[in-house]
Amino acid sequence: MMRFNLLLFLFLPSLLLAQIKSYTVETIPNQKLINNSYVSNPETILNAATVYQIDTLLSSLENKTSVQVAVVAVNSIGEEDIFDFTQNLFNSWGIGNKENDNGLLLLLVKDQRTIRFHTGSGIEGVLTDVICKRIQRDYMVPEFKNDDYDAGMLAGIIQVQKILTDPTYAEELMKPDENDSSFYTGFVLFLLFFPAPILLGYCVIKAKGGNFSDAKKIKATPYPEMLMKKWNWAIIFIGIPVVIVVLYGISPMENPTPLCALTLYLYYLSTQFIKLWMMKKVINRLLLANKYYEIVEFLHKDQLYWLGVAIVFPFPLLIYFFYHLARKRLYRNHPRTCSVCKGRMRKLSERTEDQFLSKEQQMEETLRAIDYDVWQCESCAATEEWMYTNRRSKYSNCPDCNTKAYYLEGKNTIVRASYSASGKGEQKNLCKFCGHTKKTIYTIPMLVVSTSSDDSSSSGSSSSSSGSWGGGSSSGGGASSSW
């Protein structure tokens, strides 16, 4: 008898664990279909009075807003990941209205000591991931830690009901408190430090070497003035961010975030002035050599970059952007010296210059693929042509005549794709100057059957009296908390 008791004592924990049933998506009872309840509580983790209160709250919520909320409380889902499990259960049941995807699933798993909120896309704007986390942290987890699942679940659902019936309540809930200070600190530090390594890496890549080499050791570049040495990198991309962080740390302000944002703005603005200073050195060198064409190409290369910078830093770089365009035009029209007799050259008008351009060049100008400037010496009548390519042009060089007049004329389907076989199409390219044509056959991918199913939404109703869910789905919004 004593031996039997000893064996029972040794194996009792294993026997008790074996009694804990692990649920799957298929085995969790869908109470909405059984008795029109919003709560699936197969192991009576929640008492009957709590289930009745929850059903009353959620029925009223659905009647007022059409939002459907399902509550599931189980001891175990085995080794399943709670996010994947909740996502599959949500879409399997079809919680929420099919047209609005306004469903919410609350899943409590005791052995994982985790509560999961899973939202449909239609309510993510009101019941955001951060709000879900705040409800769990402030109203549910404290009760769950005391093993009071009834109070915790009811408190969380009451908060959900308040937010969904009065979205302004969410603003009150989202007011920052002392517990959130670490979040804002981390967020600001992230903003301060994250861009610096990217800019540093960009400089390294631009240096063509991938290492912190001195500029004199880097491969040849037409603009060596745009390169930096090690101490430049250290000051700009390490020193300045460190100073900003130190200022943030010693700030006596209760909320130094605006100060950090202003400092960060000024920091990045200063990096743009450094770039302008480096650009000025390039332009000065080219000016000494009278290389006006090279200056225009240099300025044109960064034109889109400065447009983006002007949008981010409108004051004062929006003013600079227009100056950048005006300066590029100025250097393009700057008087030239004849390379033959050193006489003065003048730029010919668009109409006059055509007599010095070939038919191919005239076609390229007509198509706005290339813009040519023709300069003629006033003394010896020698001419020079300068070519400015339109980088946004749809035309490319023709493989037959090399004129920049080659483009995609169109595509047409030869064999339509189906769900069982791919199709074929024909692409036609044409040169507008010489008429050269090239036809290319390409494959059209096979059609793919949609994985979405309407089975769960056959009832088409989200009414609380229908005894079914509304056919909604979730894209994965929500939050989880453990204790």
C-alpha cells in the first residue's frame, strides 16, 4: 500500500497535467452558433454571472455600433503561438461585419498567462494597438495577477465598450503618464541615433572604399571635394549626435521632447550647409577652368535631392532650391571662350541652332529627349555643341541608328492567362527616327485563385439575434500582455 501511495505521489503531477486539455481552433466551441453567446468559456474559467454580464454588454455594443466582440477563455492551446492562434480563430469564425471588418477577439490562455486582443481593420483606427496594450496593462493584468479572471476580463471589456461607443474616451486613455516616460525616452533616443549610422554608412559607400580611409587613398572621383576624412566623419556623425543626447539628458524641462526635435532639426540642417560648402569648392574649381558645362551637370545631378531637402527643411532651403535652379540656368548661359581662336562665343537661338544640328539631333530635341545648345564664335564662326539629356524621358538610344528616339509603343495579349496555364504577350518597340521596330514575346503569369472564402459569411448578418458572426476578418492588429 505504501508503495502504491509513493507511485501515486510521483505520478500525480503528470496525471494532473494530462487532464489539461489543449484546444485547437477547430475544437474551441463557437458559442455564437450554439446559444448566441459572445463568450466561449468551455472550462468555466469565468463564472456564469460574469458571462451573463459580458453578454449583456456586448449585445448592447453590437446593437449600437454593429461591432462584434468575441471572448474566449481556455486553460491551454498547447505549443501554439498565441498570435497565430488568435488570427486563425478570428478569421475562422468571421468575427465582425464582412463589409467593415469591425470585429474584436479577446483570448485568455491561462497556462501561457497571456491575454490577447485581435482587431479587425475596421476598428484599428479607434482601438489602436497602443490602446489595446494600455487597457490590458492598466485594467486587466493587475486582476489576472491575483487570479481574479472575472474582474480582469470584465474591466477590460468595459473599457473596450466605452471606447467603441465614445471614441473621445480613447483620447483620455492615451494621455501619457509616468509609466510611459521610458517609452518616450527610448523613442527620442531612437530618433537621435538611428539616422546617424545611415548617414555615416552613406558617406562610406560614397567613398568607394567601404572603410574609413583618408580621401587621398580613395579611388579617383570627378568631385574629390565632396569626400570626407576620418575626423570629419567623427565630428559630424558621432560628435554632434552625442552632444544632442547629452543636452537631452541634462535638460531641466519636464518634457524635453520639443527641444530634442528642434535640436535634431538644426543638426540635419547643419549637415546640409556642410554639403553646400563642399559643393561650393567643386564649383569654384570648375569655374577656374571655365568648365561651365561640367558645373551645370554637377548641379543637375543633385536637383531632385535638393527638392526633397527643401520639402523637409522649407526654411531656409526652399529659398536655396530656387537659387539652385537659377544658378544652373546662369552657368548654362554663361559666356564662353572659343577653343580655336580664344574669341568670344554667343549662344544661338533655338531656331538658328537647327542649321548646325543633324536630323537625328533635331528629332531628339523635338521629342524632348535631349536639349542641345549651340555656341558660335563671333570671330572665327567655329561652333560647339553641348548636350543636356532629359533623365525623365521615356526614350532610349535606338539599337539601329543610335538616336535617342526609341520607345515602347505598346503591348498586346496573344494568349490570355488562365487559372491552369500562363499566357503570352507581345511588346513592340519603335524608333521614331529610323522606324526600326522590335517585337518581343513575354510570358503573362498564370492567374491565382483567391485564398479568401465566403463560407464563414454565408449568413451575411451581424445582428445579435442572428446567432452567427458577420463574416469579418483581421489583418493582425491588436496587442498581447503577459503576467
